Amino acid sequence: MTEQTPDAGPLTPPRSAGTDRRVLAPLALAQFICSFAGSNMNVMINDISRDLDTTVQAVQVVITVFLLVMAALMIPGGKLTDRLGRKRCFLTGLAVYGTGAVLSAAAPGVGVLLIGNSILEGVGTALLIPPVYILTTLLFTDLTARAHAFGMIMAAGGLGAAAGPLIGGLITSAISWRAAFAFQALVIALIIALSRSVPDPLPPDPHRHFDLPGAVLSAGGLTLIVMGILAADNSLALTAALLAAGVLVLAGFLHWVRREERAGREPLLSTSLFHNRSSNLGLVTQNIQWLLLMGSSFTVAAFLQVVRGYDAIKTGLIFTAATVGLLASSLAAERLAKRRSQGTLITAGFALTVAGIILLIGLVAGSRSPWAFTPGLLLIGLGLGVMLTPSVNVVQSAFPEQRQGEISGLSRSISNLGSSFGTAIAGTILVAGLTTNAYAAAMVTLAVIGVLGLVAATLMSRTTSGADTPDGGQPDVSPHD
């Protein structure tokens, strides 16, 4: 049993390198498969739409709703870890996710696919991902070890998102798109088997208050906003109405949170989480990073299949450049963190990513060769691999252990909301008119958003310049700076 002291909190027993690897393996693999699920369907658009007799837009909705469900439920999922226990939530999420993968593999129509992939896999992800980051923070107490663990997990997540199109394309071409969901179910079974070695250093608190009204309001507001973006290609009036309703619901959520705090009750999301400027800017960069990754992935994949007429395997192979770039920079992330500050790495990552998007616009416009995609995708992969881990370190390490449930849920919700925004925004522009001009418009939009991320990273770099350390990666800041 884990010992506790009033001042120091839980004391985890010393672990060997082999034990650390056994603990880290299922956590990293869980992040990999959830990120893989968000991007691998991009290369199956034509196959799924033909097989299920549906449209490209319907497949886009399935992908976006999956990402939205993750984002909307990630904060409640993070809070449930305190009440139910981190490992129990992790295993429950894996079971729900696996059920959704099996149902998706057998889906007779797009409605069942929506339930299996978008709902069940989305809910499962929202339950299992917060424990990944909370357990990593609690189990790896040494700053250098924690930076390494987060590096491995974020590398696995980025690799899953970047390699999703390649792996999905290979499986789809060799067998079918349904086999890609069967692959996910098999990986989930492996993670469950490996999770026996993962301890939970803190006991669950079944009497911990859970803010159900806050969970409903936050999820409802985010859902309305993303639905508004998706409706843009059908009705601008409907888009405006949904966005306005979403903003009003989120304003109601903020009012509810403040009311709960004044009454001395624990809200779903404490406003004090937003008192740290470094963390706030880190959250912004996380959102935009995943927006750029998922938005560019969907745009390029849809353009290649619908406009260029490429099959799943050829589309997936083109994404190899992004996978190689992300893998190379992720493997170098730990060495880079010892030489450069977190803010510097995030700023450099955005600069590389924006440059990659600009190359994708220019080279593809001037050539019909599939090789024209390689330089841009390579730079995007390199840029994202450089900055994914530092952004997580800045946010997670800005808060003490007892607040990891809250900040982990918020952090993952913001990231997945970025993924949902990326697919919704870029996909809506592209699907509205699947032409070369629509591709360029979607990529230009992503480039502009990338510049906003670069500005946020620059501001964060200045904010953390006095505390950001290059030797293990965490800024030494307090929650109320």
C-alpha cells in the first residue's frame, strides 16, 4: 500500500528502469491508439462512403463527432478519476473503447458506425486518457524522469496521429477498412493485459463531489460550437445560431462554476486553473498544435482521395513523410529539452509547422506529382514532434499533485477540442467544394491559425524565460502566478 504524509503526499516506492518501462508501455500505447483512431479514418473516406452507401460529408461528421465527444467529456473524465480511482477509470475506458471498435468493425450503416466510433470510442477515450497523464505525473516524481515519460507518451500520441493514415491505408488496402477497427480492438486487449503492472498511488474518494450540471453545460456548449462549424457549408444562419447558443451555454457554465465556488462547493472546473499565465498560453498552444495536425491530415487525405482519386494505400504512403518527421523530432525531444527551453522549442515547432503548410500550398499548386506533398508534410511532422511534449510539460507541471485530475482533464479536453476544430474547420471548407481552390483555402486557414499559435508560443517563451529550465524541462511556477 502507498504511504502518505500530510506534507509530502503519496510516497511511491523506488522503481527500477524495467519497472518504469512496464508502467510506461501501456500508458504510451493507450495514447497511441486514441490518436491513431482520430486520423486513420482519413484514408478510408472513399472506402467507407462506398461500402456504407453514404457521403464524404457523413464520414467527416463521424470523424469530427468522435473528436468532439472526447473533447466534451475529457474534463468530466478527469474529475471522475478522483472519485473512482485512476486505474479503474483507465480500465473502464479501455473496455468501452474496445466495445466501440468491435461495433464499428461490424457496422452495417453509418448510424451504427457513429455509435461505435464516435460515441463509444469517444466516451472510452475521455475515460482513459486523463488517467494516463495523472498517473504519469504521480508515478514519475523526478523531473527528468517525468519529462522523459511525457516525451514518450506525447511521441506515441503524435506518432499515432501521423502514422494513422499510413497504417490505416495499409490495412484498408490489404484487407478492408473494417479490419482497421479490429486492429484497434486487438491493441486495446493488449493494453488491458499490460495494465496489470500499473499501480494507482492514490486511493479513490467515492464521496468526492461530482459537478453533474457543470459537466452537462460544458459538454453542451462545446457541442453546439463544433456543430455550428460543421453546419457552415449548408446554412450560415444556422451556423450563427449554433455558435451563439454555444457561447451562451458556455457563459452559463462559467456563471455556474463561480456560483459553486462562492457556495464553497467543488465545481467541475475551478477558475483558479486559469490564474497561471504560462499554463494558459500552454493550453492555447496545445489546442492549435492538434488543430493543425488533424486539420492538415484530413485536408490532405480528402483532397488526395476525392480530387486526385488516390486509393487508401497511396494516400497513406504519402503521409510517411509526416510520420518520419514526427518520429525523428520526438526521438530527439529529450536531448533538445536539455539544450533549449520549453518556450523556445514550442516556438520553433510552430515556425516549422507553418513553413510546412506554406510548402504544401505552393508545391501542390505547381505540381501534380505525389512527391510535391513530401517536403511540407516532413516539416509539419518535425515541427509537431518538437513542440508536443514541451506544451504538456508546461501545463501539467504548473500544478501540484492534488490538482492533476482537474488540469489533466482540462489539458486533454483543450487538445482534443483542437483536433475537433481542425477537422471541422478544414473539412467544412474542403467538403463545401472539393477542388484545388478549396484545398488551398483550407490550408491557408490552417496557416493563419498556425501563426496565432506562433504568437502564443512567443509570449509563453517570454513569460517562462526566468523559470524555464533546459535540463529536464519543467518551469518552476506556482498555480497562482
